[in-house]
Amino acid sequence: MVTLNRATRRVLKPTRVRLHSAVAGVAFALLAGLSAPAAAASIGTNHTDTTGTTTVAASTASPATANTVATKAAAVAKAATQPGATWKPSTNDLHTAPVAGGQESLNPTKEQLANAKAIMVAGQKMHLPARAWVIAIATSMQESQLKNIGDLGSANDHDSLGLFQQRPTSGWGTPQQLQDPHYAATAFYKGLVDVKGWNTMPLTDAAQAVQVSAYPDHYAKWEKAAGDIVNGLYGSGPYAGTAKNIK
């Protein structure tokens, strides 16, 4: 059974990615010979969304360097669209820190997987790496069981709404916005990328830094299942069969 948080969330207004994060991502990309799509993280790994489109973030590099990076990115994008292209996140992409013990399992419905996909796609559109998707999906699993919760009246946890149980009175957005999975996920990601070192810290610490929960350790138990869901949406792992027809 998932316990919904009942602590007041702190106000986290959308913020832009700090300049040093973008510079770090470009530096990593240059060292690794890759493009840098993670607009809010200090890494530089290309990723491909579920349609086979490689996303690349804007760079502050010199024109010559930017042209080189763009050329490499175009080559990767072209390869991804060829028959038989099978890119998917690796285990190291999904779990950049040790996975905590006491992991819990889930038998997700199509509704839950569709919501997980919406969270993942929102992260892809922000050019965030697979680690961010796992953190966000695990957070939603703890907060709402991946269900887009509307106004429950007296049963509400204060005025918490949506996949992440975000509160309008804490500045997250309007009730209508917070019940839009794409908006809610994007709001979560904007808070996440403002956490220094989020990509390499334990998942529960990263999630807690955004959510400010009364139960800060509870996010950890959903990490493996969140990673399995991402894999399922890419056609592998225990959830692949159920995720196959998710639109």
C-alpha cells in the first residue's frame, strides 16, 4: 500500500537550468565525443525517444564545435531511424547510483503505464536523460500510484492533485494544469534539475529535494520498478507485453 505524503510541499517555482549545468554537459559531451541533450544535467548522452528521434540540446560551444556536435547528432538520428534500430537506455543510464534494498513490485495497468509514458515523454522533450525519467516515475509511484488524481473532496491530501500530488496553493500551478500529466511532469523536472548533483545522488534524495515529503525514504522502494517500466516502454523487461500497445 502506498502512503500519500501529507507534508506541505515547499514552493518550487519553475526555474531555468543553471549555466554551470549546461557548461558541464557540453564539456562532458566534448570529452566523450557525443552530443549533449541533457539541458538540465551535467552529462552529455544522446537519447532516443519512443519514435526513434534523437534529441539534442542547444550548446554554448563555438560555431565549429557546435557544427561537429550537430553532425554527429544527425548521424546518430539517421541510424536510429534505420530498420532494426533498437536503442534503449542501459542499466547504467537508468540507475546512476546504487539501488536501495527493500524494492517493491507493481503490476501496472494500462492507465498507469500510459501515465508513466507521459512522464517519460515530458522528460525527453526537455532533453533530460533516462535517470530523470526513472526518478520522476518512481516519485509518481509513491505519490499517486501513477494515477492522475483529481479533486477527492474531503479525502484529498490538502489540495494535492495529479500524478505528483502537487499543490496549487504551493505555487505548482492551477488545478487544471496539475491534472495535465505533461504539465505536472514538466513542473517536477524543473524542480529536479535545480538540485545540484541530482543525476548521481540516490534516487530518494533527489525526489525528496523536490517533493519535501514527510516520508523522504519512501521513494527509494520504487526505483527498480520505475526502471522496469522505462524498459517496458522500450519493449523489454517484465512490463513489455502490457506496454506494447500504450499510445
